[in-house]
Amino acid sequence: MAKPKQQRPSMQQMLGQVQKMQQDMEAAQRELEEQTVQASAGGGMVTVTVTGGLELREVKIAPGAVDPDDVDMLCDLVLAAANEALRAAQELAAKRMGSVTGGLDLGSLGGLGLPGL
């Protein structure tokens, strides 16, 4: 007995699916721009807030972190907190976009210009 032949989606159906995915990705990108992540360094002496769109929103520095004789330490704390916040924002973006694309690896497509991809 022959197996029933599976129907392939038509080009129009495939284009419709791609357009829907593109719309979903654009909506997810707008949502990411509103979500924020925080990271801190130096036991909370420096805290940085970044959006899912990789925009730096806020830097908080505790007064105890300000030592005029050791400005380099403060710079290091700011860099550490900012880099960790950016990493967390990229992870957030990758998770959100992964849910939209069903896990499709868009990195091989140039990431479509979206942060974290």
C-alpha cells in the first residue's frame, strides 16, 4: 500500500508565513526596547540598567565607590557592570527572538540587524 503523498505548502503560503514571522519579530523587537535588565559590580557599588534593545538607560554609583585617589577602580566597576548588563540584554533578546522564530538560527542570515542575533 502506497503512502499518501504529503502536500507541500505553496509559495504563497510560505510567503505568508515569512511575513507573519517578520511582523512577530518586529513586535518582539519593540517589546525588547521597553524591557530592561540590570547588572552590578563591586558588591552593588555600581549598577547599570540596559534595555533589551541594548540602550544604556541608567548608571547608579554608590557614594562609597567614589574615591578621588582611585578613579581607575570606579571606571573598572562601571565597565564591568555595563558589560554584564549588555550580555544579559543580548541573552534576553536571543530568548525572545528564539521564541518568535521557533529556534531558527538567524545568525547565519546576518541576524537581520536585530540586537542579540
